[in-house]
Amino acid sequence: MALLLDVLTTAAMLFIVTAGLMMIFGVMKIVNFAHGALLTMGGYVSYVVTHLKLDPWLSWPLAFVCGMVAGLIIEYLVVRPLYKRPLDAILATWGLGIIIGQLIVIAFGREVQFTDTPLDGMWTLAGTGYSAYRLLLIPVAVVLCGVLTALLNGTRFGVNTRAVIMNETLASGLGINAGRIRFITFSLGAGLGTLAGTLVSPLSSVDPNMGVGWLVSAFMLVMVSGHSMVSLMATCLVFGAAQVLVSIYFSPVLGGLTIAVLAALTLRIRPKGFAHD
């Protein structure tokens, strides 16, 4: 039972961390390499809430709002002029991530910090005691997947988003404001990124480089998953299970490489990943 819960909670964390990056890549075809820095921002939002002795639950909405605001600024000042130059946009977001990281170092230093968890204690499932907070992340990931899927598939915004994905020129000709779609999508993706940083921070330490490791896994998962949140969830479940099994039965070091290796093998066999042909 503990192994199953390890797999499910790992998959949930991977999905939560990757959802924001998927939102941006799916619509804008741009890999936001500042995503790791946004995750780190979310971790420090949680740290500030802990330092001020506020209710840890406040860190969730606060991180999302901070990420949305940061996304609005980044999209307008950095990404918008580079829509037609995706390679330049990748370099720009990578550089922006470094800048955000250095600003965090200036503000908080390089020391490792810790945050309070909103939910303490253990829950017992089938006679197995397990971290209540880790278990909480499973329904959080499922709800997040459902909400984002409904947003992209069941709303006017979602219809317009799919139109921009399929053919931006035609969508613009039909009166869809592609710039506004990109603006909203990037801001939402950034908000999800900082929220993810806050969600995972109670399970690890907070430091200026906390988002780097997550960024690598998120990037690989996005490349493999295509554009569907459901596909992303399934990929996180499969790859997360492989990571847990390798970490337990072989080595945690090898476990950390599992997602990258599996993604590389998948893309070798299917260059488009699980995207629809």
C-alpha cells in the first residue's frame, strides 16, 4: 500500500509542477524556462507566510496571485516581442529565470529555509500510515486536471485557445484576439507555477535553486505529453511510477534520472511524443 501511495503522490506532484508549463507551451509553443524560477518564487511565498506566522493555507492563493502578476509583467515586457522568434524567447526566459534567482538571493540569501505545512499528521489507509499532506496533493492534482481540462475544452476561452493552437492566422481572421489569449494563458501558467512551488515546499527545503530540478522533469514531461492535460496526467503517473520503483529497488540517484531517460527514449520512438498526429 505504501508503494502505491508513493506512486500516486509522486505523480500528483509531477502534474502540479508541470501543469503551468503545459499551459504556456500548449498555446504559445514556447517553453518557459523561467518556470523553475516561478516555482522558487512560490516556495519563498510560503516561507514568507511561515516567517510572518500567518496561516499556511494563505500561501496558496497568495502564491497564485503573485505568479499571475509576475506573468502579466513577463509576458508584456519580455515574451510578447518574441512570439515569432521562439528560440530567442527560450533564451530570454532562461535569462529571466537567472535574474529572478539572483533577486531571490539578494532578498533572502542562499540559506536553506523551511516552511510550515498546512496539514500536519498522518492518515491511515488500509492499515498504512502516510503523510496527510502528501495524500492531500492527490485530490489537488485531480481537481486541477479537471478544472484545466474543463477550461480548455468546455469554455469559449478554451475554444478560442484551440483555434489559436491550430491556426493562429485563421483564428485572428475570425476575430479572435490571439494576443489576449496568449496574455491570459501565460499569466495563468505563471500563476500555476508559483502555486506549484508553494504546494511542494512543505515536502522539501526552500532555497534559490529549488526550482531547477523540477524544471528538468517538467520540461521532459511536457515534451512527451502533447497538449492534453489528461495525457499529461497519464504521463506523470507512468513516469512517476517508474521513478519511484527505480529509486526504491535500485538507487535514488538513478531514480532522479528516470524521467529524463524515459522521455528521451519516448521521443526517439515518437518524435511528437503522445501528441495527436
